[in-house]
Amino acid sequence: MKSADYYRAVLLGAVVGMAFLSLFYMFLGPVENVKPAEASEPKNTFTVISQYKGCDIVRWDYRGLDFTYFLHCDK
């Protein structure tokens, strides 16, 4: 066996071994405690931030991603 073939076999063995250990860790490794989705999701919120001509200026927050502003009048 030539030395190049020997090094190629050793490298292939190392790569296959690392792949096996990675898969083993991914599927049988430690399991994280995951909270239920409903407990971790923020809710939509409405906040009155000011007044304009007798109407409330309301900021609607959609899960912390974006804000929408609108007027709310009781009339």
C-alpha cells in the first residue's frame, strides 16, 4: 500500500467517524427544555399614545415586528 493510499484511507475514516458522531449527537444528544409556543409568543397590543381632536391615537404592535398607528373615536 502506498503512503498516499494510506493517508487517504485515514482521512476517509476520520471524516466518516466525525459524520457519525455528529449524527449521533444530533439525534441522541442532550434535549433542551422547550417552552410551549403559546407561552413564548407575544400577544398583539393596543396602546393609546396621544389625543387628537377628541380621538385617541392608538399604536397597534403586531408581535413586536411592526407598529401601526390609527385614530379611534368613540362617536
